[in-house]
Amino acid sequence: MATVDKIRNGLIDKILSIRNKDFLVALDKLISSSESESEIIELTDEQKLMLEMSEKDIQNGKLISQDAMNKRNLEWLNAM
């Protein structure tokens, strides 16, 4: 797996080769908007309750694999 520095340097190299101003403006907006994602988001009581219920399910072993969920979803879609 690439280190953060390798990824960053690769991105810098790619950005330096871009000549399309509109693309660079859009990329700048994308990068700038990701900075605001570090803000603390307050959860509602309902969201907190759902997370607590999920934790209890995990503790009680009420889990399903991604493959089993995919199969269940396909069966449900095909039944429609």
C-alpha cells in the first residue's frame, strides 16, 4: 500500500500537468469542501439510539456477511 507521501506526491505531479482551468477550479472546490468535513457533527437522539442498537447487535452476534446481504438483496430485487 502506498504511503501518504507517495500518494500526495503522485497527486501533485498529476495536478502540475493539468492545463484545464475549469478542471483545476473544480478540483480546488472539491479539496476546499473536504476541509469542512472535519467539523464536529452533532447527532440527533434518534441517531444515537440507532448506533446503540447497532452496537448491541454486534455484541450479540446479530451480523450478516456482505456476501449474504448481497444475495438477500438480489433475491429481493428478483422477486419484485
